[in-house]
Amino acid sequence: MKVAVVGATGMVGQVMLDVLSERNFKIDELILVASERSVGKQIKVQDKTHTIKSLADAVDAKPDIALFSAGGNTSLEWAPKFAAVGTKVIDNSSAWRMHKDHKLIIPEINANELTSKDFIIANPNCSTIQLLMVLKPLHDKFNIKRVVVSTYQSITGTGLKAVKQLEAEANNQSAEMAYAYQIHKNAIPHCDVFLENDYTKEEMKLTNETKKILGDQNLNLVATAVRIPVVGGHSESVNIEFENAFDVATVKQTLKQMPGVTLQDNPDVNTYPMPIYAEGKDDVFVGRIRRDFTLENGLNLWIVADNLRKGAATNAVQIAEYLIEHKLV
């Protein structure tokens, strides 16, 4: 098994390497790829030194699987070149997510859509993954009509530049700005670029990716995405309107049974999900589950997950594991 990690020196790439190691993913040859300025540099993975290769050299090596986390432009240019030599590409960028010929996969939800003919597979947006891990089992049981989501997103979703900005501002130092404004002690209602409809790309990703993954174009979802000065993960406040009647106890039991979801819901002892506890974990955490008393068949809940892990690296590795387990690679 020959595996390439494209974008190996980035934040998600580094977590991909950690997750591969933690899950004892069988690799006979590991190929690390990064930007041209990093080619030739050496980095250690599990006490073994690897030399960073160029994208062209990685294609020539014909890996079985390539985990991509190097941005949309790189994916658009290079994913087809890897696919052409028989490599299964699992791409973490937004480049292929809404392409009609490519699957958008959360393994616990729709991995069964994958076939041996899928050579470029898209990893959903981090906010979408954690949201749908909770929405899917509830949609199956109660039929969701409408969802209103407000996200509270970690700066790690922007990358290392944002982490450095927050650290510098917290220490009263100057730093290169990842955001248009100070992020320390602030909340910025602006994730990704604004579109013509005045929503951001991040907000519309939640709408469009949800419909594609669940295969339901009638499900209405609207989002407001906010960046906050947090490192550990993304949080989401979610209001759901169901077609069918429900009781809260059944909602909780349904979520308890969903693989990859952990229920943390006991207000009596202040138990609820928080990014400080989600950091470094692969599960999606859900709590603050309560009926919306202003709406028939309405429900409120709160979702938290580490955006670098289940929201990116872990989901990609799980897709790779599925391909191997089902002999699709």
C-alpha cells in the first residue's frame, strides 16, 4: 500500500499523518508532498525521516491512495493527474465537492455510494461533516423540513497564519493578518468570501453540501458562519423543524446509537459539548437538546467537533479505510 499525503506540512496534512499513525493504517511506502519551496526538505514521521517530494514526482510514483489537503487550485490541477495513473484521490478542498461526477462522502452516512470507478472523492466541509453526523439519523427518523445553523468556528479552520495572528494579538504583538480584523477578544461574522446573495461561501457550502450528501433537494438549510478566537474545534447552534412529531428522549436515544457521535447532555451537572474538550478527538459531540417551544416539531441542539480531525483529516482517512476494506483500491 503506497500512500501520498499532499500538503503534508500544513495543519490538516500534519493531522492526517497523526491519524494514519493512530489508526495503524497499513502503509508500505509513504510519500510526502508539499509546496515547491519545501521540496527536498526532510521531516520525521514516526521516527522515520522522509524527504518532501514534488507533485510531479509523486504522480510518477503511482500511489494507491493520495490524501489531498493543499487547496482547491492544486486539487483542480493535480487530482486528475493522480487519477490518470490509477490513484484514488481523497480531496479535502472544495474543488470537487459539488461536481456532479464526484461523490461527497461522510463514511458513516454515504460511503456505500463509492464504487471502483471513483478516482476523485471529495471530503465535505468541516462544518458540514459535524452537522450531518447529527442531522442524518434525525432526518431518517423524523424527516427534517428546515434547519437554521449558526457556527462558531475555530481559527484553525483558516490555517497557521490565523493561529499566529491570535497568538500574537493575545501577547500584544504584531503579526501578519489572516483576517480583516483583530480576532483576539472578537467574533467575526465572516468565514470565506461574500457571494452575490450576501451569504459567504462557507454558509452556502453548508446549504449545498447538505442537500447533496443527504440526497434531498427539498431540505431547507440556512446558515450564519462566525469566526471566534478558539483553537479546539467548531461549534454549531442548530434549530431544526421536523415534518413529524418527536419526543426528546427518542432524539437522544437516536443520537446515542449513531456511530461517531457522543451525547453530552446533562444540564443538571453542566454537561454539554465544548471545543476545549473536543480538541484532539474524532467524535462529534452533541448536547443542549431541547424542544423549541415556539415551533411545532421544533428542536434546538448544540454540536461540537475538532475541525482538523473529523472535520478534515479523520474523515479522509476513514474514506481510505473504506476503500481498502471493500477492495475498491
